[in-house]
Amino acid sequence: MTVGIAMLARNCASVIPDVLSPFKVDEIAILLGGLSSDNTLGVAHNYADSVSQYIGPLDESGGLLDFGLARQQSFDLLTTDWVLLVDTDDVWSGADKLGEVINDAEGYQAVIFPYDLGGGVRFLQSRLFRRGTGHWSSPVHEEWIYHDPDKKTLTVNAMAVKQEKAGDKMPAVLRNIRIAEQHIEKNGFNYRLLMHLPHEYIITRQYDKAIEAVKQVLDRRAELKNELTTDKIFQLYYTLAMAHLCLEQYEIAVGAIMSALRHEPRYGQGWTMLAEIAVQMGVYDLAICAADRALDRGKPVDGIPTPFANISSVPYYIKAKSLAGLGRKFEALSAVQLGLSLRDDKEMLNFKYQLCEELGVIP
């Protein structure tokens, strides 16, 4: 079985060598995703078997406006049995295991790897695809559409990928919003784009727009019953709760997160959100109970994160704040220390020092 790498590249001449160097593959294809102001073209020719220019709509800065189209064009440059999607901000571990992964994937259509987005956010993402089993779609937040609805995928932990921190992500978020809004304005309701937009509106503090986008999807629940699985409904109500929490509309936020948990009570992030809202309202007993539920959700299995697992220090911090609010400061100190064992957080560390000072103990 042969395997190739498909990459989109723009203004990244300095990083292409480091990103590709861990891999030994049969082919490498680089698609120039828009207009570059550096020597991306020259570096691409030094490292790739096939180099081509994206053909599609561009924005005013020369950046591409259809990521699904670009992904498909990059895949079409390869002739291998398998295609690995590698981005220029990827850092892969276990790249030397790619051959073993390919052997294990016999009979599967795609392979899913652990993906670390940074800031404690980890999930699973398809990155290796058998050629001919699907195609790319969607101008932003591109999606691999399988030709076989009964797709068979393999999840492995032999390799993992994380996104290299590349400074301010806000321009990319604003670009995604602009592309999605333009697409919806031109083509009408788009379920998939509207599932992504609310979160991006929250990142850009457009909370009212986030609420409106969520409601657009929920208003069509009857016709979207095949797409709106319980986890998707959870995601919608969770985002709704987050928007109302940011607007300090706590009672509405509680109602939204309770709706989320009714559909999917296993998700630790839902209980964490309930705890966060409760502590803002001063309902400390509820906050402690919800934080404990979040902490009971479990850990990743064999290093692979699940949507039910809690890998965050946030519930410990919320629990510590709530315990302190009830005057149980020694218990609060223990909780915050457990949180710090997961993540070295400046705000949490300052709270620890504050508790130590109030209790007269040495940190």
C-alpha cells in the first residue's frame, strides 16, 4: 500500500521542511493555497513531487475562499492508495509509525488520530483517507464526505498531531466567519456552517449573533432529525449557555445547559459549564455538585481522548472557589492544588497563594 501527503501552503516557506521531515512517504503534493509573498513556491518544489496552484475564489488579500475545493485539488495531485492530510502548523508524533498504521488500516476507509488544539483542548480527527472513498466539501470547516454511508474507520494512538501555536488566531476566525456568512447569504440555510458559527461568534464576542445562529438550527430540528444527533444537540445548547453566561444572563444560561445535559449527561464539559454558572450566581452547593460530576467523567483511554473525559483543571478551580465561598478554605486549598497538578495556571496559582495567606500556611 502506498501513502502520500497532501498539504496546503501559503506564506510558510520557513516551516515546510520541519513539518515534512519526520515522514517517509511515497509521494508529497503541495497545493499553493492563494498568493504567497515569500518563497513558498520554491521551497515546495524542493520537497514535493507535485506542486500546483489553487484554482478558485480568493479574498482581497489573496487567500483562498473555498477550503473544501482546495483540499480536493491537493488530494487529486496524488496517485497513492492512501492520503495523509498534513497542515503547515502541524507537529506530529509517531510519524515513524505511519507504515504500521497503514498495515493496520487494511479494510478501513479512514484513520482517526488524537488531535491537540492547544490550551487543553483535545479531540479525535480523521487525517488519513483511502483514495476514492469520498470527497471534500464545504468552503470553510471542510468536511470529508464518504461515498459509503456505512463507513468503517480506525482509531489509533500510534500517531498523534497537535497544532503549533502560531500567534493570534483571531484573523483566521474572522476569515471563517466572513466566508460562512457570505456562503449562507448567497445559498441560504446551511446546517453544517451554522453548527460552527456560534462558537466563532463567541470567540469574537458577538454573543447575540451566536444565540441567533443556534436558534436557527434548533428551529429546524424536525427536518434535521437525521443530522441532529444527541451530541450535536448538546453542542448547540452548550454554546447557547456559554453565550448567555458571557452576557451575564445566568438564569437563561442555566436553562440552556440543563437542556444540554438532558440530551447528553455524560459530557464533563456540560457539568463544568453548570458549575461555572452556579458559582457566578453564588449557588455554591450546586457548583460543587456539578464540578464533582465533571470530575467523575473519566480519563482518556490509552491516551485517546473521548467526549466524556475530563482532562481540564477548570472543575477543580470552580470547586475551590465554591468551597471558599462556603468558608471551607482548607478543602478549597486541596481542590486548587489538584487543579494545579493538571495545569500550571497563573489565576489558579494566585488563588492558592490567597488561600494560604488567609489560612496562615506556607504555600
